[in-house]
Amino acid sequence: MLSPEALTLAEAKVPRYTSYPTAPHFSPAIGAAHASRWMAAIDDTHPVSIYIHVPFCEKLCWYCGCNTSIASKYEPVRHYFETLLKEIALARRTIGRRLRAGHVHLGGGTPNALNAADLAALARALREAFRFDAQTRFEVEIDPRTLDYSQIAALKEAGVTRANLGIQDFDPRVQKAINRVQSFELVADKLAKLRAAGIASIGMDLIYGLPHQSADTIEATIDQSAELGAERIALFGYAHVPWMKPHQKLLEPEGLPGMRERMALVEAAHQRLAARGYTRIGIDHFAYPDDEMTRALREGRLRRNFQGYTTDMADTLIGFGPSAISAYAQGYAQNHTRLDQWRDAVDRALVPVARGIQITDEDRLRRAVIERLMCDMEADLDAICRSHNAASHALDHFRDEIGRLDFMVRGGLVTIDGTKLAIPEAARNFVRVVASVFDQYIENSKAKHSVAV
Ligand SMILES: C[S@@+](CC[C@H](N)C(=O)[O-])C[C@H]1O[C@@H](n2cnc3c(N)ncnc32)[C@H](O)[C@@H]1O
Ligand code: SF4
């Protein structure tokens, strides 16, 4: 049982830990020169991951927290795309070798804001710059409303292995309130076409915490997603951050669920997902027991990166496009977020990095603790300290943190057995709060995050 004091932590504003240190701690001290050196030094004995950010959509969803903009004509998309191809060629020259691509992820925004010809050209450019093979996983985020048949053919031709569809909720009243209307029939039709083209691995994104949602609507949405054969479902808690995304205020007159209602929604959703045969992975992913991600969880190989949970084992991630973040052995580097600044840098043949952070051994150690907690809901501090050659014993190294966890242990959010931390099932939604105890940057942080649950 969680104590009432512990339950108040549901409203704690903590990072999602898709990296550590987290993006608000990146600084302009890291720029093109650092990133170029880090790229030239990539270890080519392992495959790398590639992320492409496409910062365009046709229409704004009012809940959207992504880095995107609305393109009513193709002209700005074409202009962006020309720069993207230059950025890929620049990276190839900077790296100086043709690295093996393990995972490729097109995200955004909406990758299918690119027309079929440009999707095909992007795949060719990536294959020229990187080596693809039978093991390469190629995943694309898709807005089903705007996916056309020529794009499906281009994605198949490109070698796409998984399509991840933005669904959010199938209820018409919810869809209207969030300015994202897409019928079940429309999604079913696009899925049938994707499958006919051989793209059979399907994931879906859902959100809880939106206006007009109830246990009934969310259960119906899960049933419909399962009927459409989603192998993986990501169920995100709606992140209301109107200080960063002012358009989200458009949802407020519709009435946003409060903390108690959010907890009831997520509880109903979890029960339905379990009843439908999905295994819970980390905080917000669900997959069938025989899915690659569920296997990775069972075998302790699950990882967390900027796309959330992943089976991708690569330590190097090269991000392209505005705002994309790269992860190198030495640290993180984020591209300029503004299109014009990103384009200016690429036009001057500079790796378009605006900020980043060099990471220390201490960061790597803490990152491992946070990643294991976020993925496995447990972490053995002693084993992690030893594998990172920490100078002191785990109990000494993390003395302060263990002291600060005391309140959470009493509240039922975490158990400590020797050096082993474990998050009880009932406290899983609070893992970000427990992980934040190991975050050395958070105390001085001015960053505002979304609520924990
Ligand atoms: C880049 S979008 C997916 C592709 C495409 N743009 C679409 O919406 O269909 C990534 C996902 O982020 C999630 N998302 C966006 N804004 C969010 C927010 N404020 N809170 C929680 N999840 C959000 C949605 O589930 C969305 O499907
Ligand atoms: S949710 Fe997807 S389609 Fe909607 S505005 Fe955001 S990125 Fe675009």
C-alpha cells in the first residue's frame, strides 16, 4: 500500500529520463567543434542508431508537445528536406567512414509530411551514408490521417520494418476536443494497406489525461487498438506544459482531468491492456509476450533513449534535423531547434549543434542506475558501481541518496535490500520520482517538467 504522503508525489514534476543528464542541462559550451570531434571518434565496431526529425505536420493537435510546425504548402518542407540531405552528407564526411546502421527512426512532427519521392530520396541518402543489412531495424512514426498509398509504397521500398501510428483516442468526442479527428475505419484502412505492402509490425500511441476521457472511452480505445492488431502500445500520460506550448491552453475550456481522475484512467487502461494480453514495459509501453521488446525486458536488455523504450543496444545515436539530439561516448549534442539557425549552420558546412553536455564517469554511473530503474524497476547499486569501476562501495557512494530514499521506502514507493532497489508493482507509476533521487543536476534545475503520473 502506498501512504497518502507518497501519493502526493504523483504531482511531483520530474523528468522522463530519456537521457541523463537531461536536456534542460545542455549548454551552449558544446557546439559544432565538439560534435565533429565526437563524430570522428565513433567506435565503428558496433552499429549506430540514426534518428531523423521531421518538424512538420498538416494540422495542429491541441495537446501536442512535440517540436513541430504547421506546413500548409510543401515549399517549406522541400526547403527543409534539401538541408536534411546536406546534413546527412556532412555527417558522412565528418565521420570519415560508412558506419553500420542498427536502428533507424523517423520521428517528428510527422515523417509522412514528406512526400513519397522525398521519403524514397531520404532512404537512398541514408543508405549511401550508412551501411544497412538484414539486421537493420527501420521504424517510422506515422499520422494515419495524412498517409497516402504512394507513401506506403515508398516506405516499403525504403525497407521500413515497423510503423508506429499516432492514435491517441478513438472516441469521437475526445477527438473533437483535441482537434484530431480520425475514424476507426480510416485507421483500419491505412493499416490494411501497410500490411499489404509487407509492413506488418505495428505500434500505436495512446494518451490518457485528455478532456472527456473516462474509463469506458479508454477501455474502448484499447480494445479497438488490439482488434487492429497493435503489437505494441505506448500509453503516454498527457503532458500539459502550456508555458512551453501555449496552444495547449485550447484544451483547458474542455476540462482536463485532475490528478485523481488521471490515476483512475491510467489504472483502468493498465487493467484493460493486461486483459488484452499485453505485458507492461517500463512506465508507458506495452507489448505482446513474444514481442522483441518484451523479450529484451525479460533478458535485462531493455534500453531507454530519446524515443522512449527500445531494444536498440547502440551507445551511439546520430540525430538529424532541427532539435534532434545525438548521443556519443563523450556526451550529448543537440541540433539548433530553429529551422533557420539549423539551416544556416548546415549551409556553412558546420555540424548544426547548438548545445550539449560532456559527460563524466559519475554521470555514466548515475545514468546506469536511472536507466535500470526506468527499464527494470530495479537496480543493484553494487553491481552497477562495480561495472563502472567506482572508487568506493555503493553504500558509501550513494549514502546521501539512500538517506533521501528513506521517506519513499516508508511510503511504499521503493524497497531497499542491501544494495538492491526495487519498485513495487503498485508504485511503478512513481519510478521517475525514485530515479530523480540519483539525478545530481535536478536540485539546481530551473526546468519545469510534467507531472509524474
Ligand atoms: C511525433 S508524434 C507521432 C507521429 C504523428 N505526428 C502523429 O501524431 O500521428 C509522437 C507522439 O507523442 C505523443 N504526444 C504528443 N504530445 C503529447 C503530450 N503533450 N503529452 C503526451 N504525449 C504526447 C502522441 O501520442 C504522439 O503520437
Ligand atoms: S501529435 Fe503528431 S500530428 Fe499532432 S501536431 Fe503533434 S506531431 Fe503533429
